[in-house]
Amino acid sequence: MTTLPRLLTALAVVATILTACPSPEPVPVEPSAEDLKSDFVSAMHGRRDGVRSIHDAIVAGTLPEAREAGRTLARVEVDTALPETWAVMNTELEFAVKGITEAVDLNAAAADAAVTVGTCGSCHRAAGAQLQFEPLPHPDRTEDGSRHHMVRHQVAARALWQAVVSNSDEHWNNGLTWLAAGPVEQSEFPEHVVLDDRAREFEALVHGIAAEGHGVTDPKARVTLYGRLIAVCAGCHAHTQGGPASVPSAP
């Protein structure tokens, strides 16, 4: 008759011991290669969107928007371990993006934006990446059916951005061809946008960059020309208070 109480006492002792022992740490689950690839691709898409937003803001001549786009890009983290060469480029990109967020003027922002875009291109080249973009809108068509010189410039600048990011000769040559069209006509703009002598100087600089860029194949030289172009776009738009918002949108 004493067996049951003894058994209960023994079970109580065992329960006390088990309770006192710490629970084993859960074994961490390593992410699969597919998960890592998916995270990396998502991060790259986030960076693509951020770099493009910086481009658009600088071309429009809006420094606050460019800084904010830089801050947004800086928040996109690449968690996957990178090969040493890529890691160095990643550090260079982060440094250039920091420069955009702290830029004191549009010229400084354009210079750091060009470095950012060029670093993207260098990394893609090292990785053998083949980038695909959605087709650019036709530079000679607008929503209202009119032809507009500035629409050509917008599409051309975006084509050169794509060329530097993806190391594409086709995008580079298309962008230069569209950029060279001219001259700009006052009748293409609303009344508040006045094409004075300074604006004409900016136009001449744009066409000079287009002429200079033909035959350029060195990636670093292309980065330099791209940076000069977006700085000129920014300067002209800030001067005229025009910019992409003042012209018809490409479909």
C-alpha cells in the first residue's frame, strides 16, 4: 500500500528537476539558397527604384526630393554575404548615396548620383548580370499627340541612365541620338517658362554632351558624361522653373 505514495513522490522529484533545468536553445533554421536569392533580388529591385528616383529628382532640379530619395535608397539593405569585390563596390555605393543625402546643391548631388549609377554598372559588369528594362516611351509621342523637344530629353536622359546601369551600348547610342535633337522652341512651353540666354546656354551644353558621347565606350567616361548631363538638366530646370512637370507626359 506504500508503493503509490512513493511513486508519486518520485514523480514530483523528477518534475522539480526537469523544471529547474533550462530548456534547450532552438536550433536556428538556415535560410535556403532560394530564400537568399529572393531576398537579394528584392533588395536589388529596391536599389534600382531608389537610384531611378534620385535620377528623376535631380533631372527635375529638385534638391530636397533628391536628398529624400537618397535617404530612401540608404535604407535598402543587402543582407546576403557578398563576394569581396562586390562588397567593396557596395561600400562605394553607400558612400556616394550618403553624399546625395548631404548634398549642398544640385551639382554636388549630380556628381554623387553619377558615382552611384556607375557603381551599380560596375557591380553588374563584374557579376555578368544581364538587366532587362521596360521599353522606354517613344520620344516623339506625347499624350496629346504633340511633339515636344523636352520629352525627347527626358527619354534620352533615362536611356543614358539605363546604359550606365546595364552597360548597354544600345541604350547609350539611343539616348545620345534623342538628346541631340533641336532646337528648343519657346512655343513648346507654358508662359512662365522663359527660354532666355542662360537657358540657351544650357541647351548648347546638352547638345555638346550628346556630340561628345558618340563613340565613347569606356564605362568611367560614360559615367562622367552622364553626371554632367543630369547636372545641366538640373541647372536649366531650376533656372527656368520648368522641368518635366511643365511639358506633356510621354505615354
